[in-house]
Amino acid sequence: MERSHENEPNIFNLVLDQFKDVTILGLLVSVIIGFLIASMENDPEKKISSFIEPFIIFSILVINAVISVIFELKHRRVRKIVNKLNDVKAFVVKNGKEIVIPASQISVGDIINLTKGDRAPADIEIQKILSNSIQYEVVDESQNLTLSDKKEGLIYSGAAITKGSLQGVVKALSNSSNSHHISVHAKPAGRAFVSQIDSYGHISSIIILVACVIIFVLNLSKISEYDSFLKGALSLSRISIALIIASLPEHLSIHLKTAQSMAANKMLQANALCKEQSAIDTVGRVTVLCGNLSSAFSSAEKTVKEFMTVSEDIVDVFSVTGEGYSPNGMIKQKDSIVNINEHKAFEKIAIGSVLCLSRLVLTKNEDDNKKIAADGAYYTNAALQAFGTKLINTDKSTDEFLKVNETWNKLHEKYPYSVIDEFSRDTKLSVYQCGNVKYTLGAHSKILKNCQYYFDDQTGQVCEMSTRVRTKLEYKSMEWANDFRILGISFEDNDRQVFLASLALFNPLQSDAMSSVEECRNSGVRVILVSGESAHTAAGYAAKMRLKNPDNCVTRQQWLSASLDARKKMVKDTEIFVEFTEDEKLDLVQLLREQGDVVGMITGSVPDLTAMRAADIGISVINASECIKGAASLLLKDDSVAALPAAIVLSRSTVKATIGCIKFIMSCGITMIFSSLITAVLRMPILLTGVHILLIAFLTLPFTALIATSVSQISNRNNYDKLVTYKTRIQFIVIGIVGAISMILAALFVFLIDSPNVKHPLTFHDVTNYNTAPKSARSILQDPAAPTIATLVVLIVSIMNAYDSLSVNGFSITKNAFTSLILVLSVLTFAVITEVPFLAGLFGLTHLSPFRWAVAISLGLPVFLVNSVFKLVG
């Protein structure tokens, strides 16, 4: 169980948290100073306009905070589901009986049973080992997770039990201060982009701050226009402050988190749950997906459909009716219903099947309490328990769980269970004792090889197995191998291994496995099947999944005997690896990562835990065992891989949205910085004052939110390793320069060409020598028409940049009407301001003729063309 989270902060505290950053606090101080200066203004008209700048700055800060809070609240929905999943089940022993309760309800001193696949719900002191061996996770001195087989000591909260069973006592709850909690996540996935964006934002912020200081210093040459040096310095500093607000990329990580929050909610709608918000980008970076056949691509329901026994040297084949894990069904032979009381082997098979695990793993179905499902990822054990119930309990009960529960309790009480040898990939066998009988369950070929005798189903005698019987059993198993997973079960009699039965488990591929694999490939993700199954069985499934060269597979023996170079070639050329144990799977994942691949490991099998932790991201179905589910960063609902392609696409869309935010903020910011810098260097009149810059920032504020939330399921093969590439940097620098040139050209157009009421036309020398220009020229240069058209051009450039950033995620003017309306409203709002004299006066703007509007729009178009060129070149 995860360490319990503190109470979620309320909305008011969330808003306050947005203002704790040093940069934000500095801007708030500037707001307060701005209001104080405005309050000291004596001129009534100027007093009102003086309040505009600090008011806009404060509004921008508040709106940004509100947007962050909105998406934080949205992401709480995902976190609530994750927290619910983390409250694992606890198997508590009370009054000599094992009961199941939520881990949040356990107390110090409770006796807890833990078995393979469980996670410790608290700090547990080992009291008794219930198997011949035990293996669980510990943290070494370097804070790395390793496995321990010590049979005494403390198992920390959150630790996974990977082998064996034990009983212990609760020493400390996971949410107490003295608990030694183990983090269960695969690895701190997804931190790469957060680090990149923080680093880039920090460096860019320093450059922008330096540029703003330079602009302020250059503009000091115009300080003589003001009544006093202090007033002039304060007014000119407002330009730099406004540029900082409009351009500062220090908080780009907020936009990444906004995009991730949107993606997390859309993934949830697509039946994928990303447990860590920072891991969302890692899903899209996956280049190779390693999937375990039995727990990743096959159905969550396994059913025993046929079984074989031997009677008087004749192999009898029986069919089993019933679907899924239902214990209701009949045993048939050649379409005739079998009387189970006439078969001596059935009861032994039932005991060995129902008691194949230390606990009942059939549980109530969440949708229908009378139906049953498998608990965790114990699909094979659940199928065996359902099958065993059919063999000895013929009551047709409508309450399926009640039926299996009664059967389990009856057999468990009569034949106490204990583990002798846990199932392992090496032996492919598990050995356990039920009462006085020692059973062996596992791969059919292993069981048959170890048995020289069989239990006669008619007489109940132990008989020597003839070559004829062995051949028939082998032949039938070969027939089954195309469609079934084959298990064998035997028992020990006077140190002799006695064959009892062969079982055919039907485990179909998920209905959407083939299409999901194809979609992953279309997204540029290579799918590798890695399985402990035989080559024959795996090849059959691989063919159905349409993997390349399904008959070309690498076996465990070939892998172990191969050199490192040969293994590298195998990894490059082969998509099917069979008979692999957890050790080989770990080697495979590590080798893929060493070769530069980003590896996703999808599994529900407990032995695969170490391979999952070694991968870049662990993926599992939501009903997997507690330790696998805990270690995975991405959980797939409905026990299906169908949601995985959507999660990959949404992850990449998140990155594209974040890149779009970076390009938009930096392009617009560079446009304003370059234009302010050029006008200062050329000694032109100030075209963009603080209030103009803030007005642009205010009107385009929704654009960043729209870009960050433009996450969509548009297919994309691009796999992003970096958020800000050299190409991206060149793009927004070029766009910024083009935008700045367009803005200055617009102002020059007003000054030099479109001045019909000026008796003495201005020269370029007058424009670029504002400080020394004649008074008549300076009065013309102070006409608000030039700043108005300059502001409009920057606004048009911002809209073009927003359109470009939105289009990478499939934005369409016709399909995304709301977004299109926001873009248009920004221009309409600007038009209203310029046409209403009072508002125009507040913002230092004026009316523009239709011709000037057309010029401004035309000068904004080159930015669209530049963006289009960059798209074409890649």
C-alpha cells in the first residue's frame, strides 16, 4: 500500500501555491508599485490609464493561476483512481481463518499472510515461512531495489513478494512516521522532458532578462521627454517588465503539466490509466514494446476445455462445458454426459486443481456478485479451481462464487495445503501437498517425462505406463498445442511419480490484440513477443497476431549459447523469443536499452517484475497481481491492450502540444523583444509601450491554454527525444525576426507613406533620429496610429503562430469552432478597443482605416509562410 497522501489542498490554497515562485512574487511587487504610482498621479485622465498596466499584469497572473488550478483539479480524478488502486488487499488471519480486508483497515499486531504476487500492506515482521523458499524486495545501501531470500527480519511496506509464501505480524502501518516504505513504481519515468523544459526555460529566461535590461538602458536616451528622471525611468521600466511578462518561458513546465493533465484524462477515457503524470511523455517515446504472451496479449479468461486420463492402457479424452471461470458445467465424452462418480481419477484431479494455490483466487465479479472472475493475474489457477469444482460439485448454483467458495473450504479443511516447490520458469513445475498426497503441476511434457506410471481412472490402481500410452498422450498433446496451453498433473506414490491427467486450457488472444499490434507498428513501435511458452505454442499465437516470421523464433537455449554480438543481431532481427525465464527477459530488456531503444514492458506475470523495473516504462492490465500493478506506470483497463495505441498517440500529442507552447511563447516574445531592441538601436520612437505589450499578452493569453490542451488522437509516427531541437530554436528565432521586421515596416508605412494630412512628409532620417528630430517631426512621430498598427501586426503574428502550434495536433478552422472563435475574438476585441474613444485613449491606440487593417494583415502573412516552409522541410 502506498503511503497515504495528505489531505488535498483546497482551491484557495491551490491558487496561493501558484504565487509562491520568486519570479511571480517579483511581478506581484511590480503590480503593487504600479498601483501606488498610479494612485499618486494628479491628472484624472492619466490616473485612469496608469492603473491599466498593473491591472493587466495582475489579471494575467491570476488567469494563469486559475488555468493551472483547473487542470490540477481535473488531474485529481486520475489521482483518486490511482490512490484507490494503491489500497491493496490484506489477507489477515483472525480466529484461525484467513479473511480479506482493505489494507487501510489493518492494525499493528495483525497476522498477515503474503504469497507470490502480493505487496506488503505495511511493515511486516516474518514469523513463519509457508513454503520451502521465499523471495521479496528490499532496498540496498545505494537505495536500489534488490531481492532477498532471508527467512527472518522485516519486509517493508510496498515490497513485492516474488516467490513463496509467508506469515508475519504488522509492526508499522505504511502511513506512520516509522514505516520504511518502498516505492513501487518501475522507475522515475518521464522526468527527461520535465528536466529539459526546466533547464531550457531557465536559460532562456536569463537571456530574455538581459535583453530587457539592454532595451531599458537604450531607451534611457528618451528620458528627456518625461517630467522627471524618476518618472521617465519608471515609465521606461514598464516596457521591460511587460516584455518579461509576455516572453518569460520560466514556467513552461506548467504548460507541460497542463498538456499531461489533459492527456491523462483522455487516456482514462480510452481505458488507460497513467499512474504518474510525469510518465505520460515516456509512453510516446517507446520504440520497442516487449510483451509477455500469456499475460499481455491473450485473454484474461482461461478455461479448461478438455482433459485426458488413462484407463486400462486406453487414453480417454473428455470435454468440459461452461465458459470463463464459471464452475457450472458438465463433463462429456463423445457428446455423452459422464457420471463423475464412475471415475476414480476425477476426485484426485479435482483436489489437485482446486488446491493448486494457497488461497482461492476466484472472486466475485464487480458487475454481478453472483458471477465470478479471477483475482489478480492468477488466470491459470482460477481456471483450474473452476474446473476442479465442476469435477466434484454438480450442483447447478446461480451463485457461482458461493459454489466455488464452499468447494474450496470443504477441500482445504479436509486436505490442508502446503507448498513444497514454487513454480519456476526453469523447472516449469510446482510441487505442493494436499493432505498426505504430494501433487506436481506444470508443463505437460515435463510431467510426462517424469512419470513412469499412471493412475487408472477405472480401477483406481497405479499401473506402469506403456510406450503405447505415452505415444498416445504425446500425440494428443501435439494436436492440442495449436489451440491450447497444455498442463499435466501427477502425484507421488511410494516415491513414484504417477501420471494423473493432461489438461487443455483455452486461452484465446484478445479480440483486439492483432489490431492493437498493427496500430503500434503504424506508430513506429516495434512489438516483440517474449514468452515462457514453447516455440510451437508461441508461433501459433504469433501467426494470429501477424508478427513477422512467426516461425522464426529464438529459444532460451539459443540465447544462452549465443555470444553478445549474436544476441545483438537476434534482438535486431527477431520478434519472437520463447521458453525465456525472468533472467533472459531481463537480459533482453537491458540489451535493447543499451542499443538505444526506449523499452516498454507489458506483462502481468510476477516473475517479469525485474524486467519490468529495468524497462523505461512498465505496462500492465489493471487486474494484474498487486506487485505487478504496483510496479507499472501505465495500467490498461478491461484487461486489454486495445488502449495502448491510443495512449502512445496521446503521449506524443502531449509532447507536440508542449513544443507548440514553446514555439508560440518564444516566437511572440522574440518578435516583441527584437522589435523593441531594433527601435531602441535605430533611435526610433517607442512603438510598443508597456500597455501595448500587456494588451497583446492579455488578448493572446487563451492561446497558450488552447495549445497546451490541444492533445488529440491524431496518429503520429514521430518519436520525440527532445522538446527543443536546433530546428525548433532556429524556427522561432527566424519567426521572431520576421515578425519584428513586419511590425517595423507597418510603422514605417504609417510614418513615410500613409500620412495624408501631413504638410511636410517625414524622412527615414527623421524616424531613425527621433531624439534630435525637429518638433514638427516629433509631433507627427507621436501619432498613436503607428503604435496601433504595430500592435495589430504583433497580434496578427501571434495568431499565425498560434495556428501553426495548434495545427500539429490536427487543428482545423471548421472542425474546432470554439478555438477558431477565440482566435477571431482576440482581433475583434482589439478592433472594439480602437473604435471606442475612451478605451482607445486608455491603451494609447487610435482608429485604423480599412486600408491600414489590410496592410497589417498582409505584413503578418510572411510569418505564416515561414512556418509553412519549416513544416515542409521536416
